[in-house]
Amino acid sequence: MLKINISKYFRSFQLTQRSCEGQDYRSPTDAKCEVCLDTFDEFLSEINQGHILDPKCARTSPKPKTPDRRALQEEYLGLLKPPPIPALYCRNYAHFLAYHWANTDIVRKAIHIKKGTVGEWQRCNHDLPYTMDIKSSIMYHLRVTSKRYRALVYSGDHDKRSLNFSIADDWRSWHVGGQVAGYTTSYSNDLTFATVKDAGHTAAEYKDKECFAMIRRWLSHKPL
């Protein structure tokens, strides 16, 4: 079954490349291309885009079965935008807990939020009036490194970057606790690039020990 699915996805990818060649994927002009992109979106909706190896957790879940979760839900019925309750095995269950923790009176008092000044804390507040979306950070890498600042760029190994700099140290693995933690290379303009193995787009959330070792070594001017 797995082989059939992979084959299906690959054929869809090839068809999309042929049908949409030379077109803007955001505004296709060809009907066949548009159909291919719709199919691609369906495939994409099946996976966890933050980390494709993690399970895809539903945005909503059945009523909680454990007393602790029910009590937590009932205690905060007055909140405006509580997030959906994910399954306990989901990584984002911690995000659900963080919402309720950050909105308790004791936490708000501890960080000196005056009553009536700030509404609820939200992990991802989509109501803010921002429209700018940075699609690539390459220009920022160039700006920093052209001024001869040391720089460390890292990502989970399911992200993709392209840098056009001359290589000072070839691509190699780096290790934490005797295990491969990712791969790294350095460039002639004091830029170090590293991946964090099996990390999502918020790498430190997924691999805290490895990310801590990485930044500590870099700040100490030691090789990763």
C-alpha cells in the first residue's frame, strides 16, 4: 500500500511540473495546472507540515475523557479563543496547555500585565494587522555576512536552503552524545550552516539537547 501511495504522489508531482511549467503557482493560468495544484494541496493536507514525520493531529477532538482535561476545559470556558484540544500523543498538546497556563491570573500578575490592558495570550495571533510574509531569509544572510559578522544558520533537515558561498569546511556530520545530531558546513565568510536531524521548523522545540549543544559550541568558537 505504501509503495502505491508513493508512486501516486510521484506521478502527481511529475504531472504538476509538466502542466505548470513557467506559471506562477499562486495564480495559474492553465486549467490543467490548477487541477494539479488542487491535488497537491489535498496531499499536503494529509501531513503535519511543521514536521512531516510527526502524526497529523486533528484540529478538533472528542470531549476529553480524563478528569484533568475536563476540569481544565470547564475552568476556562470564559476565554475567548481557546485552541482545540489535541490528542494527548500530539506534540501540540503542550501548546494547548501553554494557552491556559499563560492566561491564568497568577502568570499575568507575575509578568506585570495590568488588568484591562491586554487581552488573551495566543501562541499564534492571526488577528494582528500584519500582511508582510518573508519567504526567504537569504538576503538577510548576505547582509550580515557581507559585513564580516560571524553567523550561524540552522534548520531542521526537512527545510531547504540554498547559499551561493565558497566552502571553507566540507559538509560533514556533527554529533551529540555519540549520535549524529545533524550535518554542517562552513563558508569562507565566517558563516556556519547546520541542519538539526529529525527536527521540525522550530528545531529547538523538537531537539532541545542538540540545539543547545550547537549554539553553545558556536558561541565558544568551537567546531560543531
